[in-house]
Amino acid sequence: MAMRPEIPERPTAQQVMQDAPVIPVIVLSAREQAVPMARALVAGGIRMLEVTLRTPVALACIEAIAREVPEAVVGAGTLRSAADAQAAALAGARFAVSPGYTRSVGKACHELGLALLPGVATGSEIMMAQEDGYTALKFFPALQAGGLAMLKAWSGPFNDVRFCPTGGITPHNAAEFLALPNVACVGGSWLTPADALAAGDWARVTRLASEAAALRRV
């Protein structure tokens, strides 16, 4: 395997999006799953790991990965407030992903040096994020908000924006999204299935990561 570039301590949103074709959207219910799962994903070629702040152990999991898996770049997903941004940064997150966008979240991440992929679903939200300097955006929920057709429509007026569609992306439709020139990567939860995490089936996680890392982009 070719040597991959080192990721800076504070990666940009573009660097987060361009590292691999898929950013895994990870929901962890037990802290002890965090480190072996992260190692399994890295072994499969996926380094950008979005741990969602949807469970009580999420921040502890981010902290464990940041401390024990230096090859990974751990980020916090489901970021909804400036307080979330602060907590994520303190836990060791190096990027953040939000389901929507508010100026307070954008300002907090900027001040913390935390790369942010803000969630957008409309043209107005894209324009607001752009006004605040954000041009690498999460399109969420991708399928429900218009999917491929919406991304194609946005390629005209927002040709300087790159998207990470998330929500309804699967191994079966990921390639269609990645074929669009304004899509830098996709977000998906299929790399870390709940049953594989519960069973400690890290070989399966590595296999799924390898398959995701091999997806083609424009």
C-alpha cells in the first residue's frame, strides 16, 4: 500500500473529507469498544472517524481513541451547540460534524481550531455557511433531502462547494454519489454495524473499511 500523507494536528475540513471515500458515522454504546474498533478501521484504510455524540459514553470513547490510536483522526459527530464543540475539543476531537448549522456552532469551532463539516439541506443554509467561511459541507439527510438530483442541481449555483452526503448512504449507492464532481466523500454507518461492535468482530469491521476505502471517486 502506498504511503499516505500525514494528517496535521489540526486538519482542515477539506483534508478530513479528502482522506478516504467514506467517513464512518459511529455510534458507540460501550467505552471498551472504542479502541479496538478504531484500530480495525485504521487497518482497513479509514483514518477519519466520526464518533457521534448520541450516547453517554461518546466523549469517553473519543478521549480513548485520541489517546490510544494515534494513527486515527477522531472527530465528534452530532455536534449541536458551542458547548458540544468545547466538550469534543477537550476530549481530543480533531474535527466536528453537525446535523445542521448555526453561527454559534461555527464560531465556536473556529475559535477552538476544530475543523467543522456543517450540515445543510437547503440553498439558504449553504449560503449562511459560506458567509461564515465554510465550503466543505455535510449534506444531511441526503436521501430524504433530494439525494443525487439535489446535488446535481446545486453544482451550478454552488460550484465552489464540496459535499459529504450522509443519511441513507449504503455500499450499494455510495459509488453513485462519489461519481458526482461536487462530492468529496460520503458518510455512512455501515462500516461499524451494531452487531459487529457488540460481538467484537473487528475482522468484519476491517473488511468493511477496506471495501469502503477502495470505492472510487472522481
